[in-house]
Amino acid sequence: LGDLNRDYKYDNPQEVIAFLDSTVTPSVMQAVRQDTIFLDSLTIDTIKTVQYTRFLPDNLLLRSFVTDFQRKYLQQHERPEPHRLLLQFAAPAPMPTFSLMRPEQPDKEWYVLEKNRGNDSLQLWITDSLVYREDSVIMKINYFRTDSLNRDYIDTDTLLFTVRGAARQRRTERKTKKDESDTIAEPISFLEMKTNLQSTFELFNPVRIEFAEPVVQFDSTYLQLLLQEDSLFHPKPYRFERDTLNPRRYIVRPSWVPGGKYKLVVDSAAIISHYGRWNNGFEQAFTVKDLDQYGNLEMVISGIPEGKAAFVELLNKEDKPFRKSYVKENSARFQDLLPGEFYARLVIDEDGDGYWTTGNYEANRQPELVFYYPGKLVIRAFSDHLEDWDIESVPVTRQKPLEITKNKPEKKKRRDPNMERERSQQQQSSPFSGAGGGRSTGGTGGMRQM
């Protein structure tokens, strides 16, 4: 137990803990070991057989963990723009519920929700003009909160959202419109559209498109993906997806032709946001990398408990995962890997959620098992790599490579008997060592006692 408050008990979910969920029966036995006495660093004087008492079991391995408990509460709420509300929570929690109190809640849906996977960061894009034109918005929200006993309960709160300087901004806009000449046209503010396209595109990447604001409608009919064939560009089919968490993000998944030259085209004013802004014309040409610039990896794995699901993650030099593959028929495959040096770890996925799950002492649940490939994986371009991996061939405590281990073990200093003997002789000959036999009364034989 990492006893943070030093009360000799586990009462803080942020403390590191390890426990055994099975009964241990201690026992003792008589055993012998060899003890070697050296005359110097090379010469052996005596080898003695020493009897001692061995206490069993002496091979227990406890896996420490910190529970995933986090205190839940509302951190902040703000209205950075008239049409956007931001809610930030301290920890992931079930989705809160909210309703308008002022202005009166419309009959139709008045917002578009944008969130992350844990529901701890929410953005409400207000689409009803009668709502976002109000200087202040009052909303009732029901959300999970943690009390002083670390128990979650549903709290109800009333939140006020205001736009800073809204009245001053309106006066400035009216004055500006009055002073400006009618002949001067305002510049068009187009709907911003971002993509992950580059002149050279990775073979395994989909095209990601993100707009600055939620759009009224966007599907595959609004864009064209063209492939150059014999100096002419021809449309190619693709799978079109909308991000389930971010309504401003869309994904285009084609079957790339290695080395192919492509062009993505979106017509001007084809896409309109909920706030009346439309897109500018977009056209970008790019080339997909050829197959000879990638390597493939297959790991044949043994030692996985029967009937257990597992997945393998590839790690970079900072111990960060960047690719995942589920183990199927004792094999994990990775296609189209960039050349380089990687590491790997395997997780026994007990709950089948595709993520490593920590333990819970109250629920008597151990953390999911993790095994590291004990070596380094070197991937070369235009080559297939096959690795055999027995996850139990190396003890768990020595599996993780030192290159990605944060807390590296200290190097043991080799014992040097000659150096120890010289140091002992120097201490005996020192005038402060009290050597010479009799009581020290001063002079060079020792220090004067006061």
C-alpha cells in the first residue's frame, strides 16, 4: 500500500495498492547455500556450505495499481460565443441532462451536441436563433457529483451563461454600420474547412474533414474523390462516415491504390452551417505512398489463457501506443507500418472493451494482465516480418525493455575486495582512528578528550 495519509489502511482511492485474491499458507524448510571467501579479487580461499531457514512461498508477485476513481464535479461553464456553450467536468461520467429556463425552451431541438468519449467535455452549439440572440441564457442541469465520502450522486444546478461585452459589441456594430458607406461591401467570412491531406499521403490513413461550425447537411454527394488514370481524373467510390462524438468531423475511407495520384474536390457554397456561413471552393491534389515504403508484421503468440480475448499494441520510444491489433487464432497482424524501431505489449482483455482496465480492491478485481515483448522490433521497408512470442518465456518483472522503462533499476556496484582492504588499512593507520591500543591523552595518538 502506498499510504499517502499514513493511517495504515486503504481509505483513499488515489493510493497505490496491490493485493492477493487467494489464500497463502506460509511454511518453512531447511536449505543450504554456498558461500565463497576470496583472498583477493581472483583467488578463492574457501567455499563454505551454510545452512539456513527458507521461508515459503518466496515467489509471490503482486501487481500494484491505482483505481480509476476520480472525483466528479462541474469545473467550469462559459459562453465563449453567443451560439456556443461550454461545460467542463472534472472526470468522465454518464451523460448529464439539461433544459432551458430562460429563454423558454423551444419545441424543436435547439442545439447540436459535441462531446468527448468520457462526457467530461461538452459543447452545445445553439442552432435556434431565438436562443443565441439572448444576452443571457439560464439552464438547469442534472449531473453526477462526488460527496465527501467518495460516493456519487445526482446534483441539480442552475447555470447562467452570458456573453461578455455583448451590449457594448452591439453598440459598436450599430455605430460602424451607420458610419460606413453603403457602397463598401463587407468581406465574405467563409465557413472554414480543414483536412489532414498532405502532398504525400499515408496508405493506411483515411481523409478527415472538420468544419469550424456544425453544418446543416453534408454527405458523399457534396465532394468528389478523383483518381488519375491515363492523365485523366475519374471518380472513385469511398465509404463516408460521420464522427459519432464530434458532429463537425467527417471521415472518408476509400480503398487507396498504392502510388495513385488523387484529387479531392468540394464545390463552393455547397455546404452551409447552421449560422448561414458557406464554404469556399476546395481542391487539393495528393499522392498516396507506394507499398515499397512500408513493412508488415505478424506476431505468432503463445501462452494466452484459453478462451481469453487479447490485443497487441505497438509502442514508440516514449512508450506511447500508436497501433492496435486484436489477437485472432493466436496471431496479431499489422499492415503498412512505417520503417523504424518499435516495441510491443499484450493486454488480456478480461472485459472485452478494447482498453486496459485497472483493478478495484472493493470489487476484488485485479488489473488486467499486461505482457511486454522483451526485445525491440525493427521494421524495414518493403519486407514482411514474422515474430514468435511466448508471453511467459521471460518473467513478467524482466519483460519490459529498459529503453522504455521510466524507473530504471540502479546498477549494482561490483564488490572489489582489494579496494575494501586498502580502505580498511587506511582507516587503521589514520591518526583519528584511535589505533595504538591505550587510552588517548593527546598528541598524535588521538584526539584530546575534553
